[in-house]
Amino acid sequence: MVKHKISSFLGKPAKEFTKADIIKYINENGIEMVNFRYVGGDGKLKVLNFVLNDKDYLEELLTTGERVDGSSLFSHIDAESSDLYVIPRYRTAFVNPFAEEPTVDLLCSFYTAEGKPLPGAPEHLVRKGQQVLQKETGMTLEALGELEFYLFSEVDDIYSITPQKGYHESHPFSKWEVIRLECMDTISSIGGRIKYGHAEVGNIIEGNMEMVQHEIEFLPVPIEEAADQVVLAKWVIREVAYKYGLHVSFAPKIVVGAAGSGMHIHMRLVKDGKNMLVENDKLSEIAKRMIGGLLKNARSLSAFGNTVPTSFLRLVPHQEAPTSICWGDRNRATLVRVPLGWLGIDNMLKDANPIEDDDENKWINKQTVELRSPDGSAHIYNLLAGIAAAVTFGLKWDGCLEYVEKQYLKVNSTDKASFEQLPESCFDCGVSLLDERKVYEAGEIFTPFVIEGIAEDLKSFGDKNLSERLFGSGEQLKKLVEDHIHCG
């Protein structure tokens, strides 16, 4: 049942991998190359290739890492940190499914010339966010991402797609299920914990091209692993699509007026194997404090989750994408949603399967809280680090529970006018991040230098009031979409 080749060979989970384990696998399986991979300031996966000259070189490489030019990987970095080390994290090792030569890849962490973690490095931010939350609360933040994406191909005249009616459709009425399945299998083989995949609602026909939306959703894992899952999954999806000669896009908007692609984040707090969002089959006070922290800092969280101007072509009224800072049970118009979580329900299995004996539920409660604003442009490490900071804030804030009650939107209610609104541009996100920076700088999760750099990048788009300026200009809107089609 274990698809991960190294785990299967060693007979142990990836979190237990040691340097000796990696060397053993490489030596006994004819591995000829090693790749170091790491995420730069732009949130995209980078690679450094190594040919294995001999066994001593392999051990040295896995022990001492390598030097890289930090100034080329990060837009905002201290001058004295321009030369960096990349050191492999053994738990992330996997067999590269696309390499022509037998190759093992490892994700790396950045370190300064003094051998200390680089404060603004993506993997350090999310690790630091988790550490601060654990120190303050004793709980671990787990999360999962819902990756939505479009695949582009020529129109199929045999089974035509129905615009905006693709949700959970099966092949041949939904195109490229084979791509999605291959992506899921490959992601699983490199350690991704997948929950499921399906066709999404977005079906677009434009000229002789059709664009079909898909989604792959993961299982909740600690946020450090969740960030790795998303960035590797995007790489896999792009590689598989490229192999078939197809374009793929995670962009928040492909065609104005058609369904955009979000990257909803589900999360839960765990302590001693127990989901702390549930108490006596009801949403716990801890869950409400988590929600309060997310809502109170929602505008600045958009600086990490909505990073291109087209993000704000998706976050518009009268669609499922949120605009108002509110929460609710199962209401998909809210910013934070509490989805079905199997609370107090123990009769479904028996009803569906009358001959089945009663079976004690031995699994952790599945209840999560969902943040619905992020999209495929999100820098996933920054976002999850920011979420950790916002959740920590909510758990400690005296006025949180009173605030949460005021931000509740009832099921089927459409009265959102009284709630504060999300930002309407990258420029607004940058301003909000600077206004609320203390939340993210608490515990030194983010440094002032990093916060100011992110805000500067967002404001540099100059997109304040962009929707109003481009209203009615189809060509300019189309160019804006095309400029950011391969974001994230």
C-alpha cells in the first residue's frame, strides 16, 4: 500500500529517514543523481543538480549541503546574507518520477554564513509559526490545501462540456480525468497525502479552446508538511501536463465572468491526538478563537494568499468567492466556513450498510475550519506562517469570543453589508499588512525586513482601483489575465 519508494524499501515512514537511510537507498538502487530543491522568495520551486561522483561525495553532499546565491533567490535580503547554505531535510527525500536518470530529490532549508536559519526563508517562516503556536498553546496546527487548476486543450466535439457545470462530472463529459489521476498517483509516490480528486465546476469554451477545471485536495498534516505538499504538487501537475502537451494554470482568474481557481485552506488544532475544534459534539471555544484570529487579521492575510492583481477579479460579490469578513456553518459565501464535520452522527454507516456490524470510530475527528479567500497565487509558506500567527493571536485575544459572535452569518443569509470587506487590490493588501504587522512579527515569526519587502512588492503592482479603471475594457482585462496565467 505504500507508494513512496524509499519508505517502502526502508520499511519506515519518511519522518524517520536518516542520512544513513538515504545513502543506503541510493547505493542499493542504482541512483545516479541527486537534486536539491528549495523555495525562493517568489514561492516557486528551484533545483540544483548533482552527479554522484563517488560514495564519499554523496556523504559530504548530504552532510554539508551546498552554497547558493541568496540575492538571486530573494528580492529582499540583507546584504550580508547574499551567500547562503542549502541543507537537505532527509524526511523530504523521494525518487524523482520525471528524471531520465535514476534520481533522488530532497527539499532543503536555508542557512546563513553563521550557520543559523535564514530568518526570511519560506520553510523557516512556517516552522517558526508552528513553534510559536506550540509554545503559547501546546497545540499543533494542521492544514491542507485544495488545489484548483485549469487544463487547456482544443475543443472535443464528441462529448462537449457544459459551461460552468463541471462539478464532480466524470469522463468523458469532463475532460482530462486521466491527467488528474496520473498527477494524484505521482504526488502520492513522492509523499503527498491526498484526500481525493475530482472535476470542479469551471468549464470554459473560448474559440477553439476549452478549459476544464480540476481539484486535488490533501489530508491534514502539520503546516510544515502541508506547505511542502502544495509546492511539490504544483510541480507534479505542471510536469504531467507538460508531458501531454497541455497548458495548466493555477491562476485565480482565467476568463473574466467564469469560475476562478481558489486554494481554500482547511485547518485544525491537535493536542495529544485529539482534534481541539470539537467539544461535546459541538464547535469548541478553541475553534471559535481560531476563527476570530483569522477574521480579525483577514485583510493582512490576503497579502500572503492573494498576491497578483487578478486575485481581485475572483474576489467579487455575488459569487462563491468571499468578499465580506464573516463566518458561518456551511455557508459558502463566508470568508471562514465550518464545513460538515461528522459531529454527533453515528448512524450513517449502519443505515447505508444494514448487514454491517457496528464499528467503533477510532479515527481523529475530521472537523476543520476553512479559509476561503486564498488562491493559486498564494506563497504557501508565507500563508501558512501567517495563518499560524493569526490563530495564535485569536487564542490569546481577550475580546475574541465577543468579536466572533458579531461576525457570524446565518445559513442562507445574504446580509453581508454590515461586515468589513476584504481588500480590493494588491496595493490594499500591502497597506493592510503594514497596519497589522505586529501580529506577524510577534514571536519573531516574520522579521520587519520581510514584512516590509512583501508589502513593497504588493504595492508595486499599482493596482489600486484597478477593477474600476479597467471596467468595460475587455482587451486590457484579457492582457492582465494573461500576464499572471502562470502565477504561483
